Amino acid sequence: MLEAHAFEPEFLRRLDRLVLGVRRSRTVRAGQRTIGRVQGLGIEPENFKEYAEGDDLRFLDWNAYARLDDLLIRTYRAERQVEITVMIDASASMAMPARDDKFGLARALAATFAYIGMAENDAVRMISFSARRDGARLKVTPFYRRREQYQSYKPFLAELKCEGETRLSAAVSEMLLQRRPAGVVMLISDFLVNQTDFEEAMLHLLGTHQEVKLVHVMGEMESEGSYPPGLYRIRDSESGEIREVAFGPELAAACRSRVAAIAERIREFCLSHAIVYAQAFGARHFDAILERELPVMGVIR
């Protein structure tokens, strides 16, 4: 399966020098005593203050002491670590058509982004989502920071199954109930939802000051309409509705047109709301997708 490729040593060596570019507040790290700010660990000099009992002696400015006979502490600003949530659509439509391995592609991308996100010891977790009649169903990993913990995602991804409906807004709402600080949300989905559901989910994320990055995943057959011609009995994987269709060139063109319309609608919304949008169409193009879309997602070397 494609997701296993994302845990192979050779593949990970290709990612080792990549960093996920995210908006970081210039702030201070917990654990050091200062006035008004927490003492950083020497990343960017900021100011001085008089020494007080309990301050870290590592930050004493001995040159100032020699000149002024006064104990001063140098304070620093540090980049705040960011919480990154990688959300994976595990609804029934992600498994169809089976030969496209769309869900394998989604999981491989999720693992890739998690590994890159750990480059600067940012806290990364994965959440899969689908929905049944009783509401959104989330499966959540702990937050991991160090790349030595990366293999902990492997059993989580391997055990995921596609089932239920998408209900994107309900999934986002349940995730945000955890009341964590604003961070980065990377959402991987085929986005086969109605426009209202999609927009409600995005606006809810933006309203809680998340930095949002979307990865639009589609299978090669469904995006190109490259099904063999003939009579088909089609069952909607989420609603269960059954239809009979005669598939040929006209219907293939209609499939391509519908996918293009969905992608354009998502792209326009993202452009107008400062959301990063990337496409991942076709599992066999995984390496090409990474090369083309990683810069779009803000991944830098």
C-alpha cells in the first residue's frame, strides 16, 4: 500500500531537510523567569532587565557588569512552537474506486506532512474523520514532536477504514471543541460534500484563527473519467443510492467537467480566504505530486 512507502528509510531521507513554513508568533518559551515575557533560549536578543533572584544565570550580561557594576539579564525572543493537526477524510467515498488507492494516497500525504512538520519539533497529531447517524466520528493520535516518534503514526494509519459520510463541518466542530491554541490544520479530503458544508467548515477554522492548508485528493479514474465503457449499476458509497448508467465518452467528459468544477470552486474560495490549496490527483503520481505541491503547501528546503 502507498502509505507504507511514507515510512521507508530511503523516502524519509528525501524529506529530512524539508521544513513546513507556517506563521509563527514571535514570543517566548515557557520555563524561564522574566518580566512580562518568558525568557527565550538565545535565538534573537530583545532587551535587558535587572537581575532578580531566581533568574537564569546563563543570561547574565558580564560585559554590562564589568562596565556598570550592575547585574543585568539579557532577554531573547524565541519562535513559538506550533501545533499541527493533519486531518484525514476517512469517509466511504475515499475508498472508491478501489483500484485508484485514493485513501492510500491520502494516508501517504498525511504521513509525509507529519514528518516534515516535526522538523522543528512542532507538535503534530493526526485525526481521521467520518460520520454516521450519531454524528461525527474522530480518531485521534497523541501529539508527537520528535522524528524518533514518527513510526508511532504507522499503526494508526494502517488500521484506518473508510466508512460513513463526510460531514466536514461536524468533524471540524468536534475537533475544535478540544479548545487547543490556534495552530495549523492540514485537511486532506476528496471534498465530495455540498458547498454549504465545505464553507461552514472552513469559516469555523478561520474563525478560531487556524492557519488552514487543504489537500484535494482524487483518484485517477474518477478525476479523468477513465472507466471502461459499458453498463454500470452504481451505488453511492455514502448514501447507498443505486443508479444504472451507460458509461461512454459523453459520461467520461461529464465526470471530468464535474471534477474541474469542484476543484475550481474550492480554489476560488481558498483564494478569497487566504487558505492554501493543493491538488493530489492520482496515487501513481505520488512523487510528482510531492515535487509540484510541496512548495504550494509552504514546504521549504
